[in-house]
Amino acid sequence: MAENSVIEVSIVTPDGKVYEENAKMLVVTTKVGQLGIMGDHVPLIANLDVDQARVERDGNTDIVAVNGGFIEFADNHATIVADSAENQSDIDVARAENAKSRAEKHIQEAKAKNDTDSLARAQVALRKAINRINTSKI
């Protein structure tokens, strides 16, 4: 039964493993919407959006800011491979606020120069900073 099955959740980045726990449910945001995964879910691979991964464990919820990447699920093991990820408790809010301010400044500069490449990069940086700030406040 799915409600009794445990899933293993791993979140890795190019810098190494960020998170690893057993869980009852994992909720992530894909490019097409939210996805909830419980034990015995069908195998899948999906691209992730910049958002939080919520890991439901025996009465606790762990939240990880995930900045893009993809999820693979098979045999009750979920692996998230992210560009970057940060546990809620590890987020430096002041650093995230500074990143947000820098990104907003770069957006204004890119718009003034009509530099679409710089604008796109700055918008991604802003989304990542806002995701970290929002994750820290949950």
C-alpha cells in the first residue's frame, strides 16, 4: 500500500549531496505544475521549476529551496538533481536579500541597455533569490 511505503529522497547539486531522508511523501514543482509522490508511484522523470521541495516525514515537513534541475523517481527512490539547493535551516536570509537586490539592479540595467541575455539571467537570479527568501519564511 502506498500510504505505508517509504520513499528515499536524495537532493544533489554539482557541489554534492544537500539532503537525504526517508519520507512518506515528496511534493515538488515541475515545469507543468505541482507533483506529489508517495510510495509505489509510477516511475517518472520531470524538469523542475525554481521552487521548494517539501518532504513529509512522520509528522515533520522538511523544506528545501530547489533551483531548477530534474527529478527521477523509480523503485521508491526519488533523486532530485538541482543546479543549486539549500535546506531551509541553512538559508542565509541577508545573503538572499542582497542577491535579490543585485538581481533587481541587473534587471533595470539590462532593460536600459535592451540586453535580452543579461535580462534573462538576472530574472533567473531574482527567482532563485525570492525562492530562498520565501523558503526561509515557511
